[in-house]
Amino acid sequence: MPVPIPSTFPLTTFPFRTTTLEEATELTQPPYEPPPLTEPPPERVCATVTGSGGRVQPGWEERWLTAPAPNDPLTMEVCVDDRTPDVGQLVTATFTASDPDAELDGACAAVLVWAGPAPCGAPDAEPEGRAPTPAESAGHLTTSRSHTYVEPGPHTVVATATSGPCCIGHPYASSASNTFLVEVRDPA
């Protein structure tokens, strides 16, 4: 019969805890940091402008048979996707306009001028005599326009929205305009 050997160590239990793989990974790996960007992200810029309105057009008696309601103003937002593009890079502007009492259509509804004169056509002819006061009719438009600059430097972008028929003194027509400066970089 074997004889038990006396132990010099007392029999104890140690308070060990098991570690999961996720916990071990969290303890041994530093948090992920993405590499630094070599180019800054495009500098998108937006602006909202409210046009004229809020009053009855002076001299309405000469143009309309009955007094029109006060004109509610047009609101326009223009966003340029990159205010600091490189030469040869396509730049896009998104144009949104709303008028609660006049429609937005025709050549003058949304004009975006990247450089040079506005492309708005000749004004419509003024009707002769007094006419029935037109009904209020809400208008909304969203459009995008793109342009590629071929020369570096500062360039002025002018955005204009006009509601109601172009240039005929519509009682609910409004206009709003905003100017952006685009700084075109030379990548060389």
C-alpha cells in the first residue's frame, strides 16, 4: 500500500477568471486609427436666402382689377459641392427654390452664372390694360448645374431665383440672389 507523501503546500484554490478572445484582443491591440488624409475633403458650402415679399405691390390698381393678397417671399438654397476645386475638376451646384404663392418656371426661374452675364432671356411683353388678379399658386424647383473651371484663381458664382412670369409685374413674384466665391486651385 502506498504511503501518502506529506505536502508542504496547503491545498488552496486560486480565483482565476477566464478571458474571452474579444477581451484579450481589446487588451493587447491599440484602437484602430485611420491613416491621415493626404487631401482635405471638398469644402461644400450652402446658403439660404429669402427674397422680397410681404406687401401688396404699389400701383396695383393700374395693373389688376382687384387688390392682390400680400406677396409671400420666395426662399432659395444653393449648395456648391466644392468651393476649392482644382483646375479641370467638375463643380456642381444644387439649387432649390420655393415660393408659397407663385410658380417657378421659365428661363428666369433658376439662373446660375459661373462667369459672365446671366443667360436670362428677353423680358415678356407687358400686357395692355388691367387684367384679372391671378390666383396664388405655389411653386417649387430643384435643379443642378455643373461647370469645369480651366483657370485657377477666384471666381464669382451668382445664383438667382425668380418666381412668377419673367418681368411682367406679377403680384406674387419674388426674386432672391446670392453670390459665392469659388477659389480654383492649380494642382501643378
